[in-house]
Amino acid sequence: MSSLQIWVKLMSPKETPWTQVSLENIRNVDNLKAAIKNRMAPKLDMYAIPDLVLKAKKSSEDNEEAVELTDPRELITSVQRQFYDDFEVLVFTPDGMYPYVLLSLLQLST
């Protein structure tokens, strides 16, 4: 567990500015989802924690390079090793995931 702060951005249903979330007492991806949901209340109140989609990236990478955190049991220390301590998290809701994917695909095709 770490007292590190990470930057988090809600990408859907409407993109928000970056905000910080503490990793203190965060053990795994599921805990991180709960902390993000709490920090971004009331925007995420209507979504169940398992329905939130998190994508992590190094702060120096573009959003399109973010990798989905699919295993809720994955330890945060593992995520930190993969993306370093300056990683950022993009948050998607189930109803807003598809327009972002479509936009990314359209950008690739141009």
C-alpha cells in the first residue's frame, strides 16, 4: 500500500478534468475502482464498481496507449511496476465506452 497520489480522468459519459486519487489503503484494482467512484461522486453514483472500466498509462503516453486493467484482483503494486509511480488512469462507464472506442478507430483510419 502506498500514499502515492495518481491522476484520474473520467472519459465517459462526459470527459472531466484530471483529479487526484490517493493510493493509500488501496490494495488491488477493485479497491482502486471504489476509491475513484468515491472521489468522483456524484458523477459515478449510478454505476456499480465492477462495471467501471479502468485503463492505465504512463503519464508521458497518449490516452490511446492506455491498457485496460481487467483483473479486479490485480495488486496495485503490480500496476505500479508496469506503469511506474507516475501512472494515470482513464475511467470509462459501460454506456460511454463505445463512443470512445469508435472515435479511436476513426482516428486510426484517417
